[in-house]
Amino acid sequence: MISEDKIREHMEVRSADGSHVGTVDHMEGKSRIKLTRTDSDDGKHHLIPLDWVDHVDAHVHLSKSASDVRSNWETMN
């Protein structure tokens, strides 16, 4: 599992198929990434589990496709 200390605010989050799915707002605890709402089509924050992260370099790369991510992320107001 990826360590949460590698994930920084404003990093781009990309799906396994290379699509942009969001931008990191901050870590929500030690197990979830909160995405910015300003970068979201619905204007809401979304949470994704750290378990979905495949690797981190200049971006956060997920192990799921964009459609899987959007179907399964948690939405906040």
C-alpha cells in the first residue's frame, strides 16, 4: 500500500486509463484522498480510498479506470 505522506495537495489524480479524475485537496485521515470540488464536474468534493492508488510520482496514479472511479467514489457536499 502507498504511504499517505507521498501524496501532496494539488497533485493531479489520474485513472489507470490515463484520464484526469481530479486534484488532491488533502488527505482525509490516513486512508482517503479528498479531491477538490473546483476541479469536479458536479462542484462537490469526492473521496477515494488510498487502496486505489497504484503509484505516486509527479501525479497520483490509480489502479481503476475513470468510469470505475467515478462510479465508486464517495461524494461530499
